[in-house]
Amino acid sequence: MAVITYRDALNQAIREEMRLDPSVFLMGEEVGVYQGAYKVSRGLLDEFGPMRVVDTPITELGFAGVGVGAAMVGLRPIVEFMTWNFALLAIDQVVNTAAKMRYMSGGQISVPAVFRGPGGSALQLAAQHSQAFESWYAHIPGLKVVMPATPADAKGLLKSAIRDEDPVVFIEGEMLYNTKGEVPEGEYLTPIGVADVKRAGTDVTLICHSKTVSVALKAAEQLAADGIDAEVVDLRTIRPLDHETVLASVSKTHRAVVVEEGWSFAGVGAQVVDVIQREIFDELDSPVLRVTGADVPMPYNKHLEKASKADPPKVIAAVKRVMYLES
Amino acid sequence: MTAKADRKRGSPAAAGAAAPNPTSDLNADTQRSWLRQMLLIRRFEEKAGEAYSLGKIGGFCHLYIGQEAVAVGTLAAMRGDDYITASYREHGHALARGMSARAAMAELFGKAAGCSHGKGGSMHLIDASLGFLGGHGIVGGHIPLTTGMAFAIKYREEDRVAVCYFGEAAVNNGAFHEALNMAALWKLPAIYICENNRYGMGTALERASAIYDISERALSYDMDREVVDGQDVLVVYQAMQRAVKRARENKHPTLLEIRTYRFMGHSMSDPIHGHYRTREEVEEHRKRDPILVWSEKLKADGIIDERGIKSLDADVISEVEDAYRFADAAADPEPGELWTDVYASGGTA
């Protein structure tokens, strides 16, 4: 199996789907001539031409609306946001139109659009460029929220998202674009709404998604050295949330730590904890803890930035607390 | 005004119809049908107001009374496969597009037989089979959608047009500018119809916009524009014909500023006059009631007489009464409908 980057896996997914279905097109800032701000769309303009790889002005609200309008009459747009920070300008179109057209039309209108781009922080990009908004979108009925952590999942989930009849918020990781992994060639679909056990273990469940999957895996390695066997559950999809996989794992380990990049208040982890305590309260041997980004705007200074992020030491500390090894 | 002058980019047409305006290319039936449509909208809206007061219609209810010539004149110039979006003041457009009074009234009543199965309400009348794609509740939010529909038309190399209706208050909104810029940049077959009824809720145009002539905003995008007298259905129709031709044949978008007037309050919960406008101003505008203007013209041209008008009116009143009875008697959506249409697969993804 070919080992490729997360970036190229996304490119492969878009290219394959555009070859298969003439109604699929890509639009966004710098996706064409410039070959993509993060080079996800490299080579696509050459293959598909400017009508299907559309460079837009810097006008997120406007081009998100163009994508939704085109989807309402049968096209399948992939709307690229250079980052999800900029997509705040477009959130009216995602929340008020894309998520609601089917419902408020009594089922007459579908919006099969994918909104995609990198979310969360990279390195020293400061407060306005370092935000994780998945819990905002996951709050909205009518949207699906997908966040792949590996190149294979990036390809399989993006292909599924493009074929989905509902609007999908597809949040990538800027720090993941260069990561490599084995990716099946050709037709490879990962179902939306299914979590994945990235590491099997018996003592504690680490529930994570996107960039925090590697944080959890690193923590698990170090914990193994201390004789603690952690299971790592990658949610992959935030909405719909795969209760079954999460609950099966925690029922086995009886302890859980939820790790996410975003802020703690009403975050993804809050929802996961709600499901666990509601469904399998009696299985728990300790309260579920959460490791999140610090509850502050992201600082520029690299030491402060590092201190704000979820990292393996914080995860290890939380694991030791749920195992009553440390107070 | 000559067709040539009209085609000149950035050249506004003269508002009003001071010069004789021949209707020779329109048959008498068409001219009478426009009067009937305007009367239908008027009587429908009066009945909706009454039903609102009786508590049979909930939420917000924005009436179209006074602006009927805009919907009827513009839609008469469109084709059945064109795409339409409108704001939340869209009952008139839906009816003029061919939605039945029953389906529209039942939707206002929130009934399962409504066009959106009772899930949309007054602000979200939708019938995809008519190309009537909403009924949108956020000021300006639907303008980029129309640009997207026009994009899809060009993408599929079709000759439809996409048409968007919004009020003059929406032109101060970023979505308006972003949408028009892309439509002009990409040469899309879109027509943006600004129904300038003078007030965004209670804020007069000159208190919200730095320029009075809204059509001038098209200059920023090198887009065709016209200023149109919205109380004369024929003038509206003719301006729309030109805009449709530009869009369909040349893929040139147009901004039509159609000057009209809202005879009622912003919504049913708002006063007709008060702090923001005087009773005298409203009365003055009522003298150019679009139904009156068109009735007088048809009578002068011998197309219809007073008896004929009364007969048309009686006919639409009966249609509206039927719609009211239908909506009142219709069933609410089944309780299970709460959980359908959220996702393609139903209530959960």
C-alpha cells in the first residue's frame, strides 16, 4: 500500500470524486492557480479546468452561499476555507441555510455540500488563527462534522463526505497535512459516524479526535512503560457521534479521559462525558476527566502557546488521576 | 428609451411611465390575468392578516400589500424552469409563481398540507417543483444563494436564469456586495431585484444608506442596472424582460431597483404608521396602488370594465375563502414529523 501524506490523501479523494461525478466541483481562495494555500488542490486546476476548480475572491460569506445555492439545485460543491477561523464569516450560510433547507422545506431540498479546511492551531499563529470550532458546528442539527486524524481516514472520509446527501463540515489539521501513512489506492470509503480504535488497551480509554489522536497515542506509549495499557478511541466523526464504540471501550476499561484541542466549555468532551455517564454510569470506576486547550485566547509566545495545548504529559496526569495513582 | 441605450452598461432606465407605453405585444387575456394575480395576492394577504389577528397564523407574518405589481410583473417575464429565491416577505411571489392559495395558506397555518408541510411557515414558503426555492429569513442571506444557482446554470451550460428578491435594507449587508461582485466577475445569469419599499422595518432608506439611488451600487461591479416604477406592472414587466434577455442570452447579471411602497407595517405585529412615517405619507402612496393603476389602464384601453373587475375580484375572494377553509380544516403534521427531514436519512444522521 502506498505511503502518502494526509495532504495528498485529501487530494486523491477530491480528484477521484471529481473524475467520477461531473457535478462535484471545488471552490475557495487560492484553490486553482496558486494550487491551494496548503497545496491540497495541487494539480486539480490543470486536470479539471477553471469551471470545476474555482478561485474565489476573499469573501467567505459570499462563496459559502454560492456553494449552498449551487448544492440546492443539484451540484456537489466542495467549499474550501483557507482555515476555519475565516469561516466564521460564513457561518450564517452553514448554519442558517445549509443545515436547515431540508427541514424548513419539508424535505424538498438537499444541500449536498462539503465545507472543508484546516481547523485548530498550528504554531505561533496567535489568537485569531488558532481556534477549534468543531463543537460549534456539532451543536447544529442538520450538519455532520468529520475530523480525520490519519491519511487513510482523510481519504476515506472525504470521499464519503462528498457523496453524502447532507452538508458536511470537514475539519482538517494544518499540523497533519505533512503526516504520512498507508492509504489504499482507488475506491476506499470510510463511513461517516464510525469511530476507530487506534490502539487497543484494557486499563483506560483515551477518547480523542484529529490532532489529539497523536497526543493520545504518545501518552499511551509512555503509559505502557509504566505498565498502564491505554485504549485510544479516535472519534473520526463528531456528529453523528459513535456512542457504540465509545461505550464498548469504556465498559471494558471502566475509566476514561477525553482529549480535545478546543476549549472546555460546552466542548466535544462535554458531550462525550454526558453520553458515558448517562448510558454506563455503573461501569465507571472513576469520574471521566477531560484534557482541553487552556480557556484563554491563544497566545503568540511559544512557551505560553505550548502551555495552553493538550499534550502527552497532561493526558498522562489525567490518566493517573482516573486510576487513582495521583491526586 | 431605446434598447441600445438600455444595453449600455451602467445606464439606468428612466423610472416611471410618463411616455405612452404600448401593450400591443400583450394579449388582453394576459393583461387581465395580471390584474387577477394582483387581486389574488391582495385578497390573500388581507385574509392572512385577518387569520393572524385570530391567532390562526403564528410567528412573524410580513404582508406584501402595495408591492403586488413587482412580483406579478417580474414573474410574468420569467420561464417555468428559472430559479427564484425571496426574502421572508414572499407570499406574493409564491402565488405569482403558481403556488396554489391552498398550499400557501395551509403553510401559514402550519398544516401538513402546506407547501413546506408546516415546517417552514410564513417566512419559508418553498416549492422546488416550481423552482421557488424559499422564503429566507435572514436579511441578505439568500442573495449569495442566487449567485450559486446562477453559477450552477452556467456550470451545466443551461439557459435558465436565477432571480433574487430582497428589500432595500439588504443592500447595506455584506452578503449583497459579495454576491453581486461574484455574479459580475463570473458573468452569471442572475437578476437581483431590490424591492425598494422605502423602509427596512422602521428605518427609512436615507437613514440607512449613504446613497439614495440604490441602483448605483451596481456601478461598483460594472453590472447592468435599472430603476423601475414598481407600481406599474407593465413597466416592471418590460424592465424584467430586458434583464432576463441580458441574463439568458448574454450571461450578464442585472440589479433592478424597483421602487414601490409597503402599505402595511413591517410585519403583522408592527404599526402601519407612527414614529417612522406619517399617515399622510401612507395615504399619498396609496393613490398609486398598483391594482388601481393597472385597473385604470385596462379600463382606458377597453380591456376590461368595472363589472369585469368586480367579477375578477369576486373570483379571487372565493379562491382565498376556499384556501382559508382548506387551511383551517387541514391536519397538523403528525407528531413524528418533528423527527423527519433533519438529515437525508431522517431525524438522525
